[in-house]
Amino acid sequence: MTDTALPFDTASLDRLAQVVVRTGLNLQPGQDLVVTASAEALPLVRRVTAEAYKAGAGLVTALLSDEEITRARYRHGHDDTFDRAPSWLYEGMAKAYGNNAARLAIVADNPMALSDMDAGKVARASKANSVAYKPALEKISGFDINWNISAYPGRAWAQLVFPDLDADAAQARLAEAIFAASRVDRDDPAGAWVAHNAELAARRDWLNGQAFHALHFRSSGTDLTVGLGDRHIWMGGASEAKNGVVCNPNIPTEEVFTTPHKDRVDGTVRASKPLAHQGTLIEGIEVRFEAGRIVEAKATRGEEVFLKLIDTDEGARRLGEVALVPYASPISESGVLFYNTLFDENAASHIALGQCYKDCLGGTKGLSDDEVAALGGNSSLIHVDWMIGAPDTDIDGITVAGERVPVFRGGNWA
Amino acid sequence: MTDTALPFDTASLDRLAQVVVRTGLNLQPGQDLVVTASAEALPLVRRVTAEAYKAGAGLVTALLSDEEITRARYRHGHDDTFDRAPSWLYEGMAKAYGNNAARLAIVADNPMALSDMDAGKVARASKANSVAYKPALEKISGFDINWNISAYPGRAWAQLVFPDLDADAAQARLAEAIFAASRVDRDDPAGAWVAHNAELAARRDWLNGQAFHALHFRSSGTDLTVGLGDRHIWMGGASEAKNGVVCNPNIPTEEVFTTPHKDRVDGTVRASKPLAHQGTLIEGIEVRFEAGRIVEAKATRGEEVFLKLIDTDEGARRLGEVALVPYASPISESGVLFYNTLFDENAASHIALGQCYKDCLGGTKGLSDDEVAALGGNSSLIHVDWMIGAPDTDIDGITVAGERVPVFRGGNWA
Ligand SMILES: [Zn+2]
Ligand SMILES: [Zn+2]
Ligand SMILES: [Zn+2]
Ligand SMILES: [Zn+2]
């Protein structure tokens, strides 16, 4: 295999491909795989394909995208077309997942690639894609199949993250950061993932054993009580898909997370990191909740976008996720803002506005929307994570009896 | 648009994209487009996408392939998988064409890319793909929609064609050859195509007016009479698809062609150029026909492959196409052997073993297989073109009454 001169260590890319196929997907003999990736990520896609076939894959099908092709559409496309999507392709993907193909998405694009395009057209196309992709997405979000999202250091993304470096140096630094966060900078990445999954499972099991009524977050600018959903379940790390395959849907992942109660969130919270949302950087978010609902909100930068976001629908002002990430974790320690949720949400404890995870409620799968709402699960068109964990974050668990149990002290597990 | 330093003139690539969209496809406002191409051809795919949207395209969907991904399958794939194909994707393409999407295939890959892989696996995978792709291919070969095949100068292909040059120089030379053959090395490529299509149409109409019973080819080593199919029709250049769009299915194209009579081919013929077939070069082909059937065959190189080829089925020993190309044409004058039918069959008059073009028979579309055979149309699993036109080629048309009319003299139109 020849790679046109990459400015980073390709042995780590080999290890990343192995981790993606074995730990991330846990691809089974005979199982097909559908890979979506930017063509720029070919050095990783090729390695993943080889690893998949070595693991006994059925057929590996790569669907390669390209930022310039996407941008050409927004630049020159006729206005009529932005409410359409290639449903024949998305229906095909749904069919593949319906036949037990595993799914891999490789993230490499510049998160700001469309920030200079007509926002209205981008929003319309995104909505049309969501509608057409829904049958496929339901197989993924419903965890019918084993799946994974991983990252490749795209050059434009790297230059956004490291604007002071030249293109090669920026790509090399982003590669390093991805390799470290994905635990492939070590001698035994597979072993490191077994240990890491065991630690996440222990945290998760402890939290499930406690069955807290609420969590109380305190740090500079934050005094927030987050009620947890009735019969909530903490998740994190490796999980079993409905096809029986245990996989790691995200690489990296540092969080354990659950569904809060949409009506029992009170107090004030200050974001601890900037939030990159659809090409806009939102900084200095401060919000006050009453009975689950945001009643005051401001930001020092991008406030207009943030206020528009929480006005998307009724559920956009309420929480759909609370997640615990220690300050002492590889991504947090890197100090890098990736402008990408896969990384940034794993740098700090976070909450998400909008849609909840149904699987974190009720202890049984397949609840109806009414049942989810009755347990406190929020619903919305959006799901936007933002970081609230800081070096001075203390978290207490509050039991049904009102007792306090230390969960985090000084940003880390107590 | 930024192209990673291409060693050739990208202004010609801009013009090629325009010719492909306007002359090749004649893409209609609101019409969707499906592009298949190697990821290596992205500099052309991006330009084609922009041109398509400027022309009012609906949605442009690019399906990008990669030689290394394909090779990884043959290297590491489990034996069971070579009889399978991603039918969900091919069915989706058939659906798109069924909804009047136009189709563009960009040729860029090394024709010998799989020559070092297990030939049995390649053949099995190729057959499985053909079966799965059949519903889509029928919309193309049945000319339901406007479609086009064009070329991009891939680096590995260039090095095969120009083995004595370094990679950059080879790619630059192949680019030049493609630009010249595609008539985009001129000031007004669109005008050049109008003129070229008019000339091909005039030749075609003259031949149709003559309604010859047979053609008689004479040159050094060749004395061959090719009977023409009953009610045969000559085609070439721009043609109207069943969706009413006039397009140029091949760029480049120099041929006018029709369907010979499978039982009325007699005499000897010597190939005038080597034939690249599935990774093998076949040189010095000499064949004798009796009553339409090859009864003697030899070659100075690759004879075994050639003999195996004509034993594929009964129809593989008979002709399915005869095509006239003057020696004075851009591809022939370049003297380059491209190892690719899109180019090589447009360098010289040629015949093809195997499957005939049904649309060249009978004057009406949608004939049954029996009707096609009754008119002299051959059928076979193969369709392999080989070049017989030389600088000294004379061709006479023979009328039903037995009169001779000069068609070619000294390699060119009489
Ligand atoms: Zn999260
Ligand atoms: Zn989230
Ligand atoms: Zn031909
Ligand atoms: Zn042909």
C-alpha cells in the first residue's frame, strides 16, 4: 500500500484500523460492512477494509464523500433541489443494515466546511437528508446492528484546530491527538481498550446500583441540580447491539451517560468550553433552569445562534442527556478543542439539550413515546451536547431519601 | 477549487468537464446524475459536479471507488465472498436510472490493476457483479436514459501506457492524449463536437442509404467479407435516448458501427494492433472465418488466452459488431495504445467477437432474442473489440445486386 506522503506515523494508522475493526465494530465472520468516509480518509479506509477482510468480513462497501463536491452543490445548485435527497442510496443502506451489515462512519471533514455557504440551503438539505436517511438511522440508533464512529485527521479540520501551524504540522498534531484519544499510541491498544471498557463498566454499574434521584453539579458559575429519569440506566463503553454483537459505538469514548428527567432540572450552569454548532462558535454560555426548562440564557459570543437553537421546539429548552467525564482523561488533558462532538463531548462532563436516549430509560427496550415521556424522557428535533465539567467540578448524587453521596471531587471521580 | 499539484493543464480539465456535461450527457434541467469514478479522478468529478449544477442538475451523486480497496478484497477476502455483490447498491442505482437519472462513468483505473490477483476470484466477483448490476445496466444498454463514459488520466494507467516516463511525465502525456482525443485541446470544444457529430451523422446516413449486403476488407494479411445483418442500421456519434435526450455515450468516439450477420463472415483477418484483454496483451492475431464462424485462430503472443476467449460459448466465435474508423483520426494519429477499449476501439476500424447491438437491427426497438437471431444478430456472454484497420485498408461495400462501392481507400473514407 502506498500513501501519498502523510506527515504522521502510519504505523499508528495501522493500529487505529485494527482497533476500529476489532474493538469498535467487533466485526463478525461473514458480516458485511458499510463504511462512510471522506475520500481524504482513504489511507484509513483502505486499512480498515484490509483488517475487515482479515477478520472474515463478507463484503466491505465504502461510500466516499468529498467536501468540494458538497460545496459545489451549495455554490451552483438550483434552489429547488435543496429539499431533495438521494433516497435510493439511503434506502439501500437501510436494506444493508436490515441484512445485518455493520456500519462504520469515519469523521475527517472540516466542521466549518459549509460555514460560508447559504445557511438556509444547508439547513434545508440537512433536513431532507435526515428524512431520507431515517430508515437507515433507525437501525443504527435503535442499535439493531454493531456500529462505530471513528476519526481520521483531515487537513482542513486540522488547520481549524491548529490555526497557527502550517498544513503538514497541523495534520500531524491532529493525528497525534486522535491516536492518543483512540488509545493507539500505546504498545497494546486492544489491551488498553479492554481495561478502559472495564473501568467505564465499573463506573456505570456503581451509578446504576446507586439509582440516584438527582445529581448536583457545583463549580465556578454553576450550581445545578439535574433530576434523573425514572428507572434511568447509565450506559457507557462497550455495549451489546440487538444482533448480539458487543461493540464500542464511539472511538474515542470517555463518558458514562444517562437520561435526565425533563421536568426536574433547576439552577444555573456555565459552559466550561466553547460549543461549535453548525459552523458557529458559541462561547460563555450561561443558563438558568426552572422545573426542567431554560428560563434565562446568554452567551458572550454567538448568543443569537444559541437563542435560536433553544427555540427550535419545546424540547430544545430541556435536557436529554447528562454525561460524566473525568477531567483526568486523554482528550481533556490534550487541551485541544476539536470542534467535533465525538471528541469534545469526551473532554468534560456535559449535558445535552433536546432528544433523550430512550434506551437509558425503563429497563426494557421498545418503549412508546408516551411511556418515555412519562418516565421523564425529553423529545426534540435537536440533540446538542455542551461541556460543563471543569477542574473544580464537584458532583453529589442525591438519593431518593435526600442523602448526598460524593460522585466527583475536583473534576474527577470521588 | 484546490487540486493537489496536477502535472497537467487543468484548464483543459475544466473544458473536459463542460464537454462531458453538455455534449456527452446533455444533462437536462432538474435531471439527477449518478457518477461512478475512481477517487483518483476527483479533480474531474468535482468539475463535472459544478458544471452539472450550473446546467440546472437535480441531485448529483458520486460513487467513488478505489483500486487499493478493491485489491484488499482479493488479497484478504474469504473465499465464500467472491460470489457475492452489494446488490442493495446496484438496485439503488437501477432505481435512480428508473427515475430518469443520467449516468456518467469516468474511466481512470489501471486496466492491469488486478492482473496479479487470483484470476478465478476476479472472474467470480466480476460475474456476481454483472448479475447484481444487470437491472441497472439494462436501463443503460437499453438506452432508457442519456449516459456517457469519459476518461481521466489516472497515474497507474498512465505508467502502463508510458512505461519509459516517470510518473508525473506519464500522467501529463496521458492527460494530453485524453484531452486531444476528447477534442478539448481546441479553442471551441463544443463547436468541434457539433462538427464531429455532423460528420459522423453524414457517414452513418450515407451507409444507411446504401444498405450494403456486405463489406469487403482488404489490407496486408486481411481479405475478409463481413455480411451485414438483415435490416441493419448504422449508428455513431450523438444519439437519442428513449427519454428523448440526444447525448454522446462515448467521449471520445470516432466510430460508425452496425451489427454484422452472424452466419455470413468469410475469409482471413489480421489484427492491426495488440488487444489488451483482462490483463493480458494479445498480439499478432490471425483468424479465418467460414460461414460466420472462426475455424482457425492463432496469435504470436497470448494465444492461449485468445483461444480460451473464443471458446467461451458458441457466439464467442462469431461477430457482433463491425465499426469503421478512419486512420486519420486523433486517437490513431497519437499512436498511443491505451489498453482501454474506450480509446483503442476508436483508433482503427474494428470488429467485435460476441454479443451484437440489438438496436442496430430491425429498425424497431424491443425485438425478442429470436427476432434478433433471425435477422443475423449474434448472442454471447462476451463482447470483445479488436482492431483490424491499417494504413493500407481498403473497404468496398457490396450491394445486394453484387456491385462494389468504395467505402475506404488507404485507411480513410473513400
Ligand atoms: Zn454524551
Ligand atoms: Zn450527546
Ligand atoms: Zn465499436
Ligand atoms: Zn464494441
